[in-house]
Amino acid sequence: MTVENTDMGIVVRAAGGPEALEWTAVNTGSPGPAEVRIVQRAIGVNFIDTYFRSGLYPWPSTPLIPGAEAAGVVAEIGTEVADLRVGDRVAYTMPLGAYRMQRVVPAERLVKLPDAIAFDVAASVMLKGLTAQFLLTSCFPVKAGDTVLVHAAAGGVGLLLGQWLKTLGAISIGTAGSPEKVAIAKANGYTHVIDYRTEDFAARVKQITGSAGCDVVYDSVGKDTWRGSLKCLKLRGSFVHFGQSSGMIADFKFSDLASGGSLFATRPMLFDYIKSRAELSSRAADLFARLASGEVKAHVGQRAALRDAADAHRELEGRRTIGATVLLP
Ligand SMILES: NC(=O)c1ccc[n+]([C@@H]2O[C@H](COP(=O)([O-])OP(=O)(O)OC[C@H]3O[C@@H](n4cnc5c(N)ncnc54)[C@H](OP(=O)(O)O)[C@@H]3O)[C@@H](O)[C@H]2O)c1
């Protein structure tokens, strides 16, 4: 295959629905002194990709090449790159632009992949697994015996959180949107799982916890769940709002934290927790060790060709996916 043949990717020229994802030729270029060109083997799909595509999040440049997570092989290195070689297996999360067959990335954002971690697994955990890692260790450090509520428990991040919480000895309550998803979340570590499309999750959490409530709620659904989430918290509990798959929270007030029982709230972003090379490396090492030991397993529920990214977005936004989705170039 010539270099020209591999210069294909997904481009968005104007914000819109999945149909805005256009399979087209892209220009890869050559790496600068501190950069590396990689040939990508697997690309992760994340809900954040839909926020950028739809225009909910501002674009760094126009047109947009979406995608924030991928794995592949180093094909060319810049003159100042000392710790990587052509042929190394690597993975990254960010910068944006992963929906393409090959690309140039800053060498400092790459981590070397242990041999045991396949490309599709790596492309499903660099963003989602590092998110589970920072949420559980730094955002609200969960300890044995804590009661934890996680929404979208059968999703990409959700299945990783369930398994990880089990290893921490937490009592975990997941919510999921169908009987099939409830069963999969239960099989992935959650102590209890509530179908929040048919049940009032806040009432069920009250029942499960004997009215004690949760130490922390990890809420990535947003608009449809945040009010119920606050009701699920103990006095001085923590509301970790890390995504908005149902839409942005528009009407939250600081006084909601007072009336909920002196609650704490944060709206964290992974990229603020892996800004430095040292922090990225140590969080990735923790994640890879848990994958290697089998404590946490990646669940790639869907695979699609990169050129069919639009279908993958339709499935994700339609709540029809389980675990992670990976695009194959
Ligand atoms: N802050 C950060 O740094 C960070 C990092 C990574 C991910 N995130 C966030 O974490 C969340 C999970 O990401 P993911 O990529 O793993 O996605 P995902 O959880 O696999 O997919 C989103 C899930 O949200 C649920 N959902 C509830 N209401 C929905 C609605 N109206 N439309 C669509 N989905 C709805 C669906 O599960 P049910 O059918 O079970 O309800 C759906 O499967 C996203 O909100 C994402 O933005 C944040």
C-alpha cells in the first residue's frame, strides 16, 4: 500500500449529525522534530466525539477531524525524539484528530504498549480507562466500603468503573437503560444495577442503601439524571459530573448543594489530569497493570470500519451500544 492510499480519514466540515462525518482524503504530512508519524491500527469511539461533531464543544480548527483515542505502530520519528523507535507499538488519548488511517502526533503524548495489550483493547481504554483511573483515584478517591452510584454502567467508561470498583471493595450501584445492559453491568462488577428507564433510580438507591445514600455519584448522563443524583447522596457527599450524554445541565444552582446536605460537586475533564508527561505515564502504568493482572478487562462491544464512523455515532447516540466501540482503518 502506498503512503497516498493510507491518507484517508473522517472529516467534519460543518457541525451536524452523524451524516456530517465524511470519509475523504486527508494530508498526513511529516513529523516535526518532537513528533512521530504512526500508522493506526484501531481507533476508539467516545461520546466526546459526538459533542465535537455536533458543535456542542468548540473545534480547535476547521475542518474537524474527530477522535481522541487510538493505537498503532510508529512509522517515522522526528529528529529530537529519543525514546521511540520505528516499529514501536504505541497508544494515545488526545490531541483530537484520531479518525484517520495515519497521523502525526507529539511524541510526549504517546505511551508504549505492553505486548499483552492488543491494539483494539488499547484503543478502547486510553481515554475511557484513564477516565476510570482518574475518577476513582483523584477526583473522589474511593475506598473499601464506600457506596458509589454510576450512571450508564453498561457503557464504555461504565463497564470499566464497575470492575475497578469491585477491586476497591466498594458497594457499587449502577444504572443502565435495558434489561440486557443491566445483566452486562452486573457481570462486570456492580453490586446492584437499576434499569433507570423503568425504575425511579433515586427511590431504588434509597431502598438499597437503607436511606443512608451514597458517598459519591459519578454522573455522565447529565440533564436527565442530575437532580436524582443529588438526592442519592449522603450528607456532604460528592457529585462528580463528568459528562452529559442526555444533554447539558442548564439549571443547576449552588444552593442545590446546600439544600442537598452541604454537598461537593466537580465537573472534571480527563485532560486536566494527564497534562504532564509524568502524570500521563503514571496513570497509564496503573491502568495497564490492572489490565495485565486481569482485574479489569476491556469490553469491545462493537467494531466497525473507520469509513463507517457515522453508523458508529448513530449507534452510540441511539443508546444501542454496550461497552466500547472501536473503528478499524
Ligand atoms: N470528563 C471526562 O474527562 C470524560 C472522559 C470520558 C468520558 N466522559 C463522559 O462519560 C460518558 C460515557 O462515555 P462513553 O464514551 O463511555 O459513552 P457510553 O457510556 O458508552 O455511552 C453513553 C451512554 O449514556 C447513556 N445515555 C443516557 N441517556 C442518553 C441519551 N439521551 N442519549 C444517549 N445516551 C444516553 C446510554 O446508556 P443507557 O442506555 O444505559 O442509558 C449510552 O449508552 C459520556 O458522557 C462522556 O462524555 C467524560
